[in-house]
Amino acid sequence: MENLSREKNCFIRPSPSGGNLGGVTRKTRETITACEAAGFDIILIETVGVGQSEITVRSMVDFFLLVMISGAGDELQGIKKGIVEISDAIVFNKADGSNKQKAELARAEFSTALHYLQPFTEGWQPKVMTTSALKNKGIKEIWKIVTEFIEFAKKEGIFESRINLQSLEWMHSLIKESLINKFYSNKTIQKN
């Protein structure tokens, strides 16, 4: 992150969740729109730690990458939480040193398991790989998977329909937020 922050064409904005469920801050969608308007064509969103109720980010992104660490219980947690089913790719990071073998084993297990699950994106088989951020291994391969997915999604018409669905979900969330705010700001409701 330190090296990335020095890039002149990179903008990093930390956004604490503020207790908001969904793994992202309440204004993440607006931030995405502002970044797109500013000319950024690649926007990465890191969640605060995705769990069962923290999958809101799926409705905001074109590609969902699940990053896990083998040997830390993440493998089982990923299966329990259902997050695996909404992923377009899964990466086991820290596949280096004494953890390399565990990461490779987790990759093989997840690759097999994914063949039994219905993919989130019809026609796309989610990829599973290992990487080492410490040793800068696997980063280019991750990007290759992302570009393959985008090409596939555009060719199949999935990309445009997903963007339309994202806009619709955003509108519904704004309406819901507005109604909840009006409800709780009502003087009668506040008294009870």
C-alpha cells in the first residue's frame, strides 16, 4: 500500500465502515461514482472483513475477488459464510515460506468444491489460485483472471445487465435509507 500510494495515477481513500453492515461504508457507491467521474477506470474496494451479512459489496462491483489466508481457519469460514458462492475468483494469499503447502492444499480443495456449486455468474467457472504479496507472486495472474472475466461478461451481455442491476439496487437502498430516516425523525416515533 505504501508503494501504491506514491503512484501519481492512484487515489486511495480509507473509509471506515462506521458500524455499517455490508463490509463497506454507507457512501461507498457514491465514492465509486465520484472516482469514475474523475476518470479512474479501475476501482478496487476492500471490505472491512466480509462475513455472512457483509456481502453488500457484491452489488457494487463488476468482479468479486475473495482473498483468504490458508491455515488461519479462513477456509472453513469461507464455506460457512456463503461468501464463496458469490465470488468470481478466490485467492489464497501468503503462499510463501512454511505456509506455501497449506495454501496449495486449500487451492486444490476449493477448486474441487467450486465444481459442485452454482457459480454466481452464469457460464463463468470461478478460478482459485495462490499468491504471495510479500514476494510479489501471482499479482499479474490475478489481473489476467479479472480481464478474462470482464471480456467474458461483456461478450455474454452480463456486464451491461449487471451495471443496470447495480443502479437499481442503489436506487432501492437510497429509498430505503430515506424512508428509515424519515421514520426515525418523526416526532411521534421519537417519543416512543
